[in-house]
Amino acid sequence: MPICTTCTAPIPHLYTVYQSSHNLRLHQCTHCGSFADPYVEHDLTIITLDLILLKPGVYRHLLFNRGSKPKRSDDDDDDEKNDDELLSQTAKDSSESAQELAEIRTWTLLRLAVILTPIDAYIRWSYRYHLPDSRSVSWSPSAANIFFRILVGCIMETLAFHGGVTIASWIVLALLDKWSPHSKSSTRGNLMLKIHVPLVLFYSSLKKLFLLSLLSIWQQSSNLSPVTNTITNPAIPELITNIPWAVSLYTIFDEDVLDREWVIRNLLGGMAAGFGLRVALDCNPYFITLIILFGWIAKTLMAFWLHGWVGDADDERWKVYSIP
């Protein structure tokens, strides 16, 4: 059953179609008075930007409303029914079309996995193949071999993270069902859990991949010009030069001190995934934090297990550039 992207109240229909598919009217939510789902009229660019900006309405549109059947203008029977009757009828129709919606979301999940996982692998490869002492690198068999290893490692790491988060989500929702059987989070979270959780993780990864791609471009351009190490830079204020902890605090954001890729991939990526799961599962933020930590531990163990194989064992330079 579709929901309002603003107040999450169930609604019978998202919009009404008149004569042609391009002539439609959005429905207003009877609870909050706003349009039930304005993303029906938005294109892919707006949806992608709102995913990067972590707007909760776009998650509700993609997870709960996409694929819902609209109301037809020639259906006069619906005009004579009140909202309760329409909701009960929609509930029956949605139970019949649940399999169809599950197939749509499964294909969406597969497409996202096929597209985003190689992109993530290429970003990892660009960080490690464009070494600081090289200005340009051409494609070679060794580079292809390293990319293949990173791609396999990225696939295994993604499976570990998604599997850990899905298992932790199932455990948390089972406990919520036991403690509070009529809770809103349990009833909504159990809806196609195996599909919704991986979808949320892929949708949330768009923000991480966007920032990592910008950082990759910035690092490659910065390698072309020498960078002054700010630890030995005389621009540090003279008042703190004799205070070790103050110098460390002053230079904490330097390139050779702070691993920006790790911060974006783990901290910002984890917060984005937690935000998406908060919208999808609708449970306490503390539970969401535990779920993300469980997935992060599973991903870290997988990355540690693949650490020696992903890097090029025959080249000492690649050992420090393998997947962390």
C-alpha cells in the first residue's frame, strides 16, 4: 500500500490519470494536507540529487510507492467511496500485487548492484593505481589484473556488509515484534525486508560514491603539483610550535595525517546508510546504530581476510594501496 512521503500515512492512490499517462493529478494526503508523493512528477536527476542530499521523502517514494498503480479517471466507483473503503480495497489489491512489486524491486536491486559495484571498484582502483610518484598511467595487463582483484574484493565486501546489516535488521525487528507486536516499525520493517534493506544501502551509497569521485579527481590533480607538508610549514602559528598536542590538533586535517577516503567511505557512508535505514525500518536510532556497526564489522573482517590477495604480492608498492 502506498504511503504519504511527508507523514507516512497510508493512502489509497498516489495520483489520478486522465486519458493519457502524461495528464495526471497528484492526490493530497488527508492527514497532513500535502501532496502524497510529489516525486511521481520528478525525473531521475531530481531523485538522484535528493538521494545525495538524504531527503526522507525520496526514500519513501522509492521503497514504498514506486510501482503503485494509479487511479483511473474513468473509474466512477471510487468516487462514491470514502477514504476508509478505498484503503480497505487498496489493501486487498496490494496483497494481490505484492509479488509483482517484489519482482520490480528485485530487478531494481540487481541493476543497482551491477552499476554501483563496478563504479565503487573503479574509484578504489583509481586511488591505488594512480600512485603519488606517477603523473600518468596507461592501461596494462598488470593494471587490469589489479582492477579485477579490487572488483572481486569490492563485491565480497559489499556482500558482507549487506548480509551483516540484513541479519542485524532481522534480529532487531524480531525483538521489536516480541516486545511490541503492534509497533509501527515492526509492521513496516518486515515488508520485503530482504529487498528493502539492500535497496536502502545501495541508494545511500550514492552520496558516498559522489564524494569519493570528487576526492579522486582532486587527489589526481594535486599529484601533478608538489604539495607542501604543513607539519614543517612555517605558517604554523609560533604560539603552538612548542606544544606537541596543539601542533597535532592544528595539522589533523592535513593530507598526510587524515585519511579522507576512510572518513568518506566509513563515517559519512555509514551515517548515510543509517539515515536510509531509519526511514525504511522506522525504529529507534540506537538500534540503527547497532545495525550499522554489525554490518561494518562484517565488512571489515571480509576486507581484512582479502587484504593480502587484493594487493599485488609481487610489487611492494601495491601492499600499502590494497583495500583497507
